[in-house]
Amino acid sequence: MNLKSQLLKPAELAPVTVTILGGEFPARRLTAARLSEHDKLVRKYQEDNNGEQLNIQAAQLVLDSVLDENNQPMAESVKPTDLMEVHTPLAINAAVAKLIQINFLSDDAEDTAKKD
């Protein structure tokens, strides 16, 4: 494998168990590009005072992170509006905070995510 291929090969990370939305779920760490995209959209919707899109974006991040029984993102089978119909904005935003934590903090953030 040449160096460029090695550099651009995605790391295979094991799913992390997070306690969110009233249960324990396997979740994946997202790429820097995906997290950057989320951040840009959140800032745009905040500037536009668009609460509905902020809620949809938060739900989308949860669904992009949480994995189903086949280790596929829930976003492949669940829409953000489906999640929003059964959970409060507070609960979804708390889930986002935990998911952001496992993406940006050290490996012991996983242990913290499991404890919370």
C-alpha cells in the first residue's frame, strides 16, 4: 500500500455504547468532514433563527451516529422527523452532546458516555 492510500484509509473503530434517549445504543464516531458539515449547518440555522431546521439537524446527527443491529447508521432507516415525533428537543440535544463528546474527547470519553 502506498503512503497516500495508507493516509486516506479510514480507521476501523469499534462502536461505542452510549446511553441516550432512554436506552443504550451502539454508536460510531463520525468523520471530521461530517462533523464539520453538522457544525456549519447548525451555525447557518442559528443565524437564520430557524429552530425547526436546528431540531432536524440535531436529530440527523443522532441518526447518523447510532447504529442498528447490522452496524448500519439508523439514518438509513429512520427519518429525523420520526425521532422528533417521539423525543423532546431537550432529549435529542442531550443525545447530541454525548455523541459530540465521544467524537472529540479522548478514549476515556467512551467510559464517561457509558456511565452517564
